[in-house]
Amino acid sequence: MNRLASLLFLWFFTTFAVAQTRGLPDFSELAERQGPAVVNISTTQVIRGQAQMMPFPFDESDPAFEFFKRFIPRTPGGGIPRDFENKSLGSGFIISGDGYILTNAHVVDGADEVTVRLTDKREFKARIIGADKRTDVALVKIEAAGLPAVKLADPGQLKVGEWVVAIGSPFGFDNSVTAGIVSAKGRSLPQENYVPFIQTDVAINPGNSGGPLFNMRGEVVGINSQIYSRSGGYMGVSFAIPIDVAMDIQSQLRASGKVSRGRLGVVIQEVSKELADSLGLSRAMGAVVNSVEKGGPAEKAGIEAGDVILKFDGKTINNSGDLPRLVGATRPGTRSTVQVWRKGTTREIAVSVGEMQEDRQAGGRSQKSARPAEQTPNRLGLVVSELTPEQKRELKMNAGVIIEDVRGIGARSDLRTGDVIIAVISKGATTEVKSVEQFNKLLGQFEKGSNVTLLVRRGEMQTFITIKGLNGGN
């Protein structure tokens, strides 16, 4: 009996061990097959400046001398030379056998010289075909033929939890392989509105930028672009540009050297639960329009500030970040349909999509009031006053009240001194603010504990701000 039990135990242990081994992926074949299509990219940028006869900051007896002498070039005269070279490293991958290579825009940004090194140690001087900073995609070309090229996947088929593999040159170590899983899809990052990033826990470090992210079939699903880090190194959160987005960008760069994007001419923000309640929406979704550019495509079509854009060309806007991506991917001049929520009902608006111009910085104005502040705060904890004639002319506004001080529950919101309150929104209704007395009366109609949503002008921009838990006084 003991012998039988031992045999059964041995059989169970062996079966379990084999099952466990079979359950773990083997990346060796993928790395061997796809590695030759991944390249190391090194760039050189010549920094030109005026001659500065600055002495070397440490003499040879200083302990810091040995460390800093590697980074601060010295001339026989003891000064710093007029020009010096800034070098950086990144990765890329071959998408066609005739030498077209994809990488990140930030890898080649400002480069005077780009060198591509293959796994067989051959080196080529590369030509930058074009780079798009908004998506961080760049296309470079080397003069070669018969090169190994990657296969491309459909990122739409990628699943959260699926194994993925990165190959690149972290810290200059060529053809390094790391693996992990897809943590999330469609991530929006601050100031990155045109890319639905793939989030992974693959180890990505400086030098991996521009390298490919593979699925287990050896197909490229994305370009490794960014990491989230407090130390500058890997912390388990990395982001890749979906390959379909990158290929659309590269086709435009190859054709014209630049990227053409659609635009509506609106400033938007996320719809929070509290804002959805104020606007009468059943759930928080879409992108609320804070302001409409004068003479822009949206204004011409009839889109108004306060509208919530729910759909663009039939595609649902779940989060505000979805809208810039959909509009940006639309060819300028296209006639599109926008579904908006306005005053408790939906309506369809036809709009002719404009073309995105180069980045422009919006100006801002100081909006300090010369009028003495009313000292008693209202139910929101705000001390407000009416606009002076000079402020109305400057802001081109006929009504509104300006915030002189923020106290109480208002101080827990994003309201600031100098903001101009334009309107109060409640249950889908928007009421224009015309005076201090009328504004405070409007606040008096809310029950204690209610949420109040305000349309606020700040500089050249408009935004919706919700204050939670209204006080009972005043």
C-alpha cells in the first residue's frame, strides 16, 4: 500500500510539474526570430554656443575631479569649447526590407546625425523622413536592401492579461528581451490626447524607447514609448503606442513628411458624476464643451459651450480623451456628425472638420478687480463682486461676477481668486449669472448638501467646476 501511495504521489507530482512548465511561456523562439529586425539607434546633436573661458570647477586634488572630468570637456587653455556634442541612445524596428524604420520622435528629436546599428554589427547613417511629436512617432530610412522586417498585428485583438515581449537597447545593451502582460488598453495620459496607449508591466528602461512590443505570435502590437517612474527607471508601468496608430502616422510622414489632423475648435473637459447630475445626464460620459473657438468649425456648425459631445461619427465618447483621438484621425474637410446633449435632449449636428495647426500658446490676462470685496462669503464660501466697466471691455463680457476671495467649501474646489463665474448649471438647466445679488439668490435655491456646478472663465479659457456639499447658511 505504501508503495502504491508513493507511486501515486510521484505520478501526481510529475504531472503537476509538467503542467506548470507547459503553462509558462517560452520566449526564446520569438526572440531568435524577431531580434534581427530590431535595431539600435544612436543620435548626435551639436550644441552650439558662445565661447566661454570658464575654468574647470575642480582641481586634481578634489575628490570630485575624477568623476566630473568625464562629463566636462576641457581645453588646453582651461576653458569650455564653443561647441559640444550631445549623444543619446534609443531603439527602433525595421518595417520594410528596403530600410524604413519606426522609432519614437523623442529619440531623434533635434539630432544632427542618426546612426542605425543592426544585430550583425553593420552600421548605417539614417535619414529622418519625418517625426510627429503629438504621437511620438518617427520614420527614418537607411540605404540597404533585403533586411529582416517585422510582422504587424491588429492591436484591436490584443487582450488585457495577454503576454507581450519587448526587445530593445536599454542603457545601450543591444537586443535585450523583457516580458510581461498587458495591464490595460486605451490609456489617456496627461498632454497626450492623440494616442490610446497600451499599458504593460514589461520592464522598459531608457534606451528601450522606440523599440517594438510583440505579442506571442511574434507580431508587433506597439512601440514602447514612455514609462511611469519616480526614480527614472523601471517601476512596472510602461506605455506603448498601438501599431495601427503608428502605421497611420508613418504613411503620412512617408507621403508628405508631415501629419495632417482634424480639429473641431473646442476646449473640452471630462464629465464627472457631479457634472453629469447637474447637466441631467443619466451617467458620466462624453466630453463637455467649455468654450468654442470664434470662427472655428464647431462654431460654424452650431456647437455651443455647455454642450456635451456624446458621439463623433457614430463612435461613442466614453471619456473626454476619446474625442481628440477620433477628431485628430479624421481627414480635414470631412463632413462628420456630432451627437450632443443640450438642455436635456440629444441632437445631431453636421460639422466640417478643420485642420490642426501648429501648437499655439493661449494667452492669459490678470483679472484682478479694483472694486473692494464684499466681506461676507456666500454659501459656497466665495466673496464675489460685479465686473467693472473696464473688466467687461477687457474680457468682452456683459455679465458675470468675479471671485475676490475663496473660503470654506469653495477652498476645497479648483476655484481661484480672479475667476469669473459665468453661469450656474443644475438639472440640465443653465442660468446666466448677471449680478452678485442674483447669483446669491440662485445659490439660496439649492438644498443643503447639494452639489453646485459653475461655468467659470479663467484667462482665455472656460471650465466647469463642481462644488460638493453646499452649506446650509446664507
